[in-house]
Amino acid sequence: MLGIGSFLNKHFSRLLNTPCRLQGRDGVRLSRNEIGDLGERIACAKLRAEGGKVLYRNYRGPKGGEVDIVLRDDDTLAFVEVKTRTRKGFGRPLDAVDASKQVLIERGANSWLHLLGNRDILWRFDVVEIILTEGELPEITVVRNAF
């Protein structure tokens, strides 16, 4: 059951309920980094709407490794990779999370768990796929336990 905050976020979040604009106010197309950041903000809104609590964005471990979103989902810690695309013709965004990318995410997750000082908690790796098409609502797919 979703709490009132989750209900409000799901139904009234501008990021989830507004057609995509892939250009800035000046009419110039968003850069690759800006599109990636927009995708991460949309992913956070979606995860919150599903009852999750975003703990951190863009975590970088001191010895390498990276996690786009660290999320608490009930009693589970989720390390979330976000893949954003502006076209559908190149396969699923999930397919871009290859073995080398998984190693970076795992290294970041291990660093986070080390900071907690407790590895005896439930945790998993998720991927959020975002497809942004000009003038349409974002397409969002949350893949839990992706790898």
C-alpha cells in the first residue's frame, strides 16, 4: 500500500506526468549529460512514487565505482543504474549495462556497504530504463534484481 506521499508523487509529479522537452528554454537540444541528469531525476520521482526513499544520487566510491541512485525500498537497499535513451531503435537500455558496467556498480555498492559497516542487510541491483520522446510522457521501466 502506498503512503500519501507516494500517492501524491505518483499522480502529481511534474517529471512523471509532463510530456518531454528535449531542448532548453533557448531552443537548443539538451546535451547528453543534461539528458542523463533528466533521466536520473525522472527515475528518482518514479522510485519515490513506488514508495522508495532515495538516499543518495551519483555516489562515487573513493577507490572507483559508481552508483546512480542508492535507494531504500522497505527493508532492502537497492543500488540503481539509470539508462536514458531518446530513441528506441538501439535495443533496450538494460542491454547497455554490460559486464564492465556491472563491475563499476558493484565496486560502488561495496564501497557504500563498507561505509555502513554492515553487509548483513538485504541489498540488490536494479536498473531503471528511461525512454524520452519529444512531446510524449517518459517511458519508465524498473527492472528489480537486474543482475
